[in-house]
Amino acid sequence: MFRTKKMVAFVAACTLIVAACGSDDSGDTAAPADSEAPADSEAPVDSEAPVDSEAPVDSEAPAGSEAPVDSEAPADAGGDAYVLDTSECDDDATAPIDGPLKIGSSVPLSGGPAVLFAPQAEGQRAYIDYYNAEFGGIDGEPVELVTKDDQYTADLTVANVDELLFDEGVHVLANIVGTPNNLAIRDDLNDQCIPQLWASSGATAWGEIDAFPWTTGLLLAYPIETRVWAEYAVSQGAETAALFYVNNEFGQSYADAFKEDAAAAGLDIVAEEVIDAAESGAPSAQMTNLVAANPDTILAVPLGAQCIAFKTELGNAKAASPDFDPLVYETGTCVSPIFWQSVTNGGADGVHTSINVINVNDPAAADNPKIVNYLAAFETSGASGDPADPTFQAGWLAMALTVQNAVTAFEAGDYSRAGIMTAARNIDAAPDLLRDGLTLKMDATDGYTSEGAQILQWSDADQALADVGEVSNLEGTLGVAG
């Protein structure tokens, strides 16, 4: 339980023993990408699939700063603007921010998950360094970022957030990785009126804006991703489907969404296989069952390094059973290049995934002004990471949005936690690297930031993911949850 000023006094007086809140990530069935990582992590934007990264734009910001995102609805936007209720918050929620804006984040930086998520932390840092170097911060004060390592363990996330709030004095939390990790802190952050911005997860829970108005998600919403795939699979003649997913909140979120979408699309689910989050070996038994079921399509939701293990085992199964050749989709949280280039037995060839950002490495788009601007901003940051890695982009984007929320609040005359949260709840942005035709938008009737995607397919010959069909834009279709 996080320490509020009132709680600290109460504990001192009563020696109350408080248990940690939320759920952990061990054996739960209910996800980020979430962002995901090896063996027990959750991914990028869609780093559970990255949404995007950012470059400078035209709009001006206060005192030497500039809005890093194309557009965002002001705190007093009309129509369906979300009005944040602060009547039960303490004074800290509405107090003006004095001095540097302090942002806190918790990301897997050690252990197996770090293989995937270290680039996300690099992207976070790179954007903050770029913004401070280019614009001098907000109102002449540099933006500060404190990132802590949680190894994709929910209990460590809870401890990290406690330290970030009360030892580091951060004003907002942003881009924390993983569905179980964000769920573990959501209740307390909302009770204390502390912004929990841009969770690196696409779980449906982030659309519960009435119960949890201080929490927003960043990644492509999983029900959008599964709907896009179910409809595509049916368009290719699929009639039967199977599920393979990690046995935690992340995997269960995908499974629940796909079951609904499959039923709506007319797909009959003939097999359902799970794998424990901590399992790092080949899913041989699960693949044997999938081969026996012989579905027309498979939706696979592995976690971290399991993204590699699943496709490798798929390659083995195809070699042993030539008639086994389903359409396969692997979660967008597995979009990072490492998860495809590491499969050497043909198991990745032809497998699909999705993303909602422009491919920075696309030779045909090398002169795209959006990409040119983004890469120039990356150079300004002085970062050493890979700006084309979707996981890196997820971190960059999350910080770009967080800073823009703060700029919007400042310009509206409400530079406070509540003002920043109001700006996030009313976001209407088209970041430079977002696919053309897509936006990041929320208001009182829309609790989901990202609702559009592009299906991709891996080619071993090209060693690259290529677009399949057109972008699917389902903006506004999910509404709110809860």
C-alpha cells in the first residue's frame, strides 16, 4: 500500500499492518505489452505493440518548451470532454507544480525481461533528454525522469512506486510495463488521485474510466487487435481457430477478447493451450495438441522470450507434419525484431503480427518528413539505443505524451496533477510516427487511447515484416469499460 500523508500518520498511531494491494503475476488468469519480455515479461508499445514515437511539431508551448505531439485537446475542450472529479482528493492533487516536473516509471531492467524492456527505458530517457535539450523544459524548468527496475514482478512494482512517490517526490507515474504490474498499483493511485499515465499494456481494464479515472493505457487495445485478426482470418477462408496464451492477466485478456471476436466472426475455437509465465522451455506438448486439432488459424500470445520459443516449435511442427499449415498470428507485443530474427528453422516465415507505427527502416519511406524529424530528434537526444525498435519507440512515445499533457495543463492555467490528468483524459493527438489515418484519442465516451492497427507478415527471405492489406482504424468503437 502506498504511503499517503494521512496513512503514515495513521500507521504511526495504530501500528496498522497493511498488505500489498492488487494482483501479482504468478499464475493469474486474467495483460501490455502490455509490453512483454523474455520468460516472464510483458511487452512494447504494442512494447506489449508500440504506439509510436515523436518529433517536434509546429505548436508552441510555454516558456521555451514546445508541444511534442501534433495536437491535444485542451483541458476545457467542449463536446464530450471528460471532467475530472477532484472533490474527494487532498490538496496535493490540485496544488500547482512548483519546480521541475518529476516523472516516475517502473520497467524490467534486469533478469530475463530486461532483454526486451531495457530499450523501452532507453526510449523514455531519450525523449526526456531530447525535450530538455531542444526546449529547455517546461516554464524554464527541466523535466526529470526517475526509472526503477521491477524485473516484471508486481510486488517490486508496488515497492518502486512507493519509493518514487515518497522518496523521489515524483508528480506522475508513466509508462509502467505490464498488465499485472499496473493492476497492482491502480487502486491506490486512484485512491490518492495520482496520475497513472500510459500504462504499457492494452488490457481492457484501462477503459474503466468511471472507477479509475486516474489511469490511462497506451498500447493498442487487445480487443481491437484480436478483432482485426479474426476478421482477417475469416477473409482468408478460416473457419476454425485455436488459442495459445500465457497464463496470466496479459494472456487471459487476449484470450477473452479473441473468444468474443471469434464468435462474432464465425470462427469455431477447437483448441486452447496455455503456458506458465515463468516457463522458458519449448512448448512441445502444447504444439502437439495444436497439431492434433489442426485449426485453420492460431492466435498466439506468448510472453517475452516465449515469442521465440513458440515460433521455433511451430517450425518443428511444420517440418514433422507437412499438412499442418495454419494462418498464425502472434501478439503485437512480440513485434520487436529480436523475436523474429532469432528463429532460424522457418517457424517465423509467414507468421503475422501487427503494429500502429510507421516502419522507420522502410526504404520506400526514407524521405517521409515524419521519419526524418523523428530521427533528427533522436540524434538531438544523444541516445545510443535503436530508434527503429518498437520497444524503444514505446518509451519515447509515452514520455512525449506525458510531457505534452503537462504542457497542455500549463497552458490551460492548471499545472497540477489534476490538470495533467485532465489533459490525458481529453487527448486528441496524431504523433509523427503513428500510421497515417490513426489517432490517439480519448474523451468522456472513449476510454481507449489506441484503436487501430496494421497487420504485418514476416518474410525469412527479406528478414523483415511487411504490411498486409490496409490499416484498420476502429477509433471510438470500444467506448468505455466497467
